[in-house]
Amino acid sequence: MIVTLNEVLKDAKKNKYAIGLFNTVNLEMAKGVLSAAEETKSPVIIGTAEVLLQYSSLEELSYLLVPMARKASIPVVLHFDHGLTEDCIIKAMTLGFSSVMYDCSTSTFEENMRKSKEMCRIARLFGASIEAELGHVGAADADVVESDAYQGMYTDPAQAKEFAEFTNVDALAVAIGTAHGAYKSNPKLDLIRLKEIADIIDTPLVLHGGSGLSDQDFKNCVENGVCKINIFTDINNAAAKAAYESYRPGCGMTDLMGSMVKYIIKETIAKMNIFGCTGKG
């Protein structure tokens, strides 16, 4: 069944677990993620991001994801992640996505608030939920992540409170030391900052750049207020590893697809167990 973030994150916040967003670019990834959710009876968030549209368009993915999510026995949020342009975000909702993220994190604080509030109004017209980002989660380059300039992009708790109250978004992604992509060194998470934000706002918090964190990192983040965790690199790498390990001379794509789905299921279930969302669907 297709639901919005509001229908799953409130319970996650109340009962201290997190729900994974697993971005997908093809049928094998979608089958793997949804099969893992069905097997573990977990609510799940699945979708794509604007930067991934070079691999599969919104139309192509919607033709797969919408009917698959409707048939699922567990709650499925269809989420358009890191929407950068209004046209793409509105198009996603028109195609049936039940949730969107408007990423204005590189804008000024005031501009981010204004744009997020307006997109929140539009999302309500579609019956969709909306996520925003405050602070900035960049790329996982060791030199950048450990720099003072990068730490200056962490989310300010006082601004988070003002932002949440002004925009009325349904979920807020915060920057506490994670980064997108594969880490080149161990990230240093600011859990004190995370807890301070969680203590002063009611909006469910989101952790971007989840791939590559340790099990304990995830558990610490959930314990300190994170309700949604974004994963792509780990399942993307799992699919590539399956194709590599399964290939033999003379193999075709159809000989590899089954193992790719199995590896994605295994990786997704591992994350769901860590997040604590199994059995919550």
C-alpha cells in the first residue's frame, strides 16, 4: 500500500526506530528492496533522486514503482529524494510519488525557508508529504568532511527550530557529519548536536549519507532522534558485487539478475534489522 511519510515516521519517532529510504534505478533494485520489506514486515521508503534520473527517468521508474508499491502488503512511501528543481518535484507527484524532498540546502537560510514553505503548500495539494534539508550534507571526500569549512555547514539547532515552525515540513534532514557516497575515512558524527535538535523540534529527523556508517553509528543516531535513514551506495554496490561474482564466460544479463536481487535483499534486510523497523509494517 502507498502511504506518506506522516503515516510511518510518527510511529518511528514515538517508538525510537528508523525507516530506510532505499533509492533505486531499475527493476532489480526495486524488487530487492520491496522483497526485503515484505519478508521482514517492515515499512519502507523507496524512490529515486534527481541526480539519479540520468540512469532511469521519473516516468520509467513510476511505471515500475507505483504498481509494485500498491500491491505490497506493507506500507510503502514513494519518495522523490533531493529534488533540486520545482518542475521535477511537481512531475514526481503528478506521476504518483507520495512524498518529495526539496533540497535547497545550498541556498541561504531565508531562501531555504521560503522555498520549502511554498513547496510544502504545493505538496499538500497533491496529498504528498515533504522533506527539507537544513545544513548541507556534501560528498564523502575525507579532506572535505574533516575540514572546518564542512563542519560549518552542520545544522544549527536554533535555526532548525525556526525552520520547522515556519515551513511546517513533514521531515527535516540534518547535517551532523555524514556525507553522500563511499567514505574514505570514518565519519565523526556530532550526536550532541543531533540530540539537541531532536529535543527542541517535533519534526521527524532524517539522516542522509547513511551508506558506510557502522552499525553502532546507526543505532546511536536512532537513539538520538533520527527516524529516516537514506541508503543508496550500499545496495548499489551489493548489486555490482553480485554481477561480478556471478559472471562466467557466456553469461548474459538474465543469468545475473537473480543474484543481484538476492544480494540487494540481503543488504536491505541487514539495514532494516539495524534500524529496528522489522515487524513494524
